[in-house]
Amino acid sequence: MTITDIRIRRIEKEGKMKAVVSVTFDDEFVVHDIKIIDGEKGLFIAMPSRKATDGEYKDIAHPIKSSMREELQSAILDRYEKELAANAQAEEAASAETE
């Protein structure tokens, strides 16, 4: 299974949740609402989940193998960093034009 697209759908500047992401696999299957979280040990991804009747959150979709989770997390965080850099450049260019 190959990651064919990663879309950063929303970036938050405040709070622990930094972004919401959609990932497409093999141009045929998409997983929405993967979250990028800023935790104690740095950024990590949280798979889409729902609250169960016992109050715990259960993943709706998730990698089975740790190697796939690592590949997915690496690809998502790389794309997030690129998106942040592009947004920073756009903000700098916009502020330079107004001066």
C-alpha cells in the first residue's frame, strides 16, 4: 500500500492539536481526520477515533504493523513541516508587500 497523497486540511496555531490531515492510499482509499498532536516528546499522529460507551476513545482506522505507522507518521509530519514553511514564506511575502 502506497501513500499517494497527503492533504493538510487545517492548521491550528494554538493548543496541542496542530493539524488535521487526510491521507490517500494507492489513489483509491482515503482516511480523513488524522490529527497531528504536539505531545511531551514532540509531534505525533493520532488516528481517527470515536468515543465508546465506556468513555474511552477507540481508533476507527489504524495501521496494524508498527513499520506502517512509522512510515505514515514520517510522511505526514514531513508534509506538515513543508506546509508550515510554505505558510511562513507566504506570510513574509504578504507583510513585505504591505510595507
